[in-house]
Amino acid sequence: MNSAITYHQMRKSLGYWMKDEDKKVMLVGLLFCRPSTKIARDEILPALFDFHYSSDTVTHFYFPGYDQKEEATLETIGARKVEAPEFEYNPKKFNEFVKFVEEKSSWKYSGGTDLLLVNARYNSSRQEAYLDFSSSIPLTLEVIKSKGAYPEVGMLFEKIFNFAESNSGKDPVSALSDELGKSIVIDTGKELAYRLLPSETKDKVKEGLQYASIDLRRSKAPNK
């Protein structure tokens, strides 16, 4: 788990890790997590360092609007640990990050707790990393919890971490979508069959559509 007070800081951090680990592509999560939400208070902030060690170096989750300080202050949030700097939340920087991502992609912030999974790619000639929004999974954790598949968000995170540990493909986001068994597309030719499905099965299909990878690019040019 990494702080990301600005989009530029996140890209710099990504470039460092991907070069150090010799990775051309990496599954990355942007976790838009206001500390005032119930999920943040109850499930995410108290477990920050559990998630940090579970994800290791196989994937990186970034917290837009959060910074890390060497010493705790009155603004410090989350679990207090002596082995790592404390997290602090800056609402102004959070909203600036949200607007920046909305300008670079067709993603829109829900106002809740959003997890945006994307592929990070490393440009070796320019020695920098960038987010490739052509394959993205946008999730709102409050909605995920309400569906019941993951009653605790930590269960979803662990699923993602475990997948990232074993995947070395060129499009980990699409592969993750397939791995979860959720990349289901109902085209016109399947609509009739869908109408004939039992209601419980329809609910599962609708739930699965949440996890389908989609193209969030504003244009077909590389989103650098």
C-alpha cells in the first residue's frame, strides 16, 4: 500500500518499482478512500499494513490524497506502526487527484470508496511508468459488499494479491477479470437466452458484469 499525494508522485513511485523489479507491466490499484466512509473506518485504514505486506511487490495499491510522515501528528489516521511512516489525508489533494484521473480517462468517481484496477506499463526508452486505461476494472466497494460475494473488502483484496503473485501476462487486468469468472458480456444474440434464465442466475450474471474489464481511454492513443 502506497501513498499518492499527487498523480506525478504515483507515476514516479511506479517507475521506481517497475524498473527495480524489471517489470514491463504490473497490475495497479487506485484506491479512492475518504477516511470518513464506513468502509475506510472499519475495514481499510485499520488494516493498511496487513494489506501492504500481503501485496508485497507483485502489485501496488495507491491511496490518492494520502501522504506519509515520519512521525505521527494529530492528523495521523489508520493503524499506528513503528516500522513504517504514518498516513495523513489531504482532502484538497484527494479531489485534485480525482479530477486528474477523470480528465485522463472516462472513469468517474462515485463519491464512495472506489477501487480502479488498471495496467501500469514501463517505457524503458523514457524510463518512466504510465497507466494504460485500455483495460480497466472500476469498482465501488460499497456496491461490491452489498452483493454479498465479498462481505469484507479484505477478501477481495487478497483475491487480487494472490492472482497478481501468479500472473505474468501482458494484460493482467483482463486476466484478473477472467480469473474471477466475472468477465461476462451479454450481446444482442444472447439476450433471449438471458431472459429465460432463473432469477437467481440472472442476479449472478449481473453481479459478474461488475468485474468485467473495460476500455476507459478517452482516445485510442497511448494514455501516458
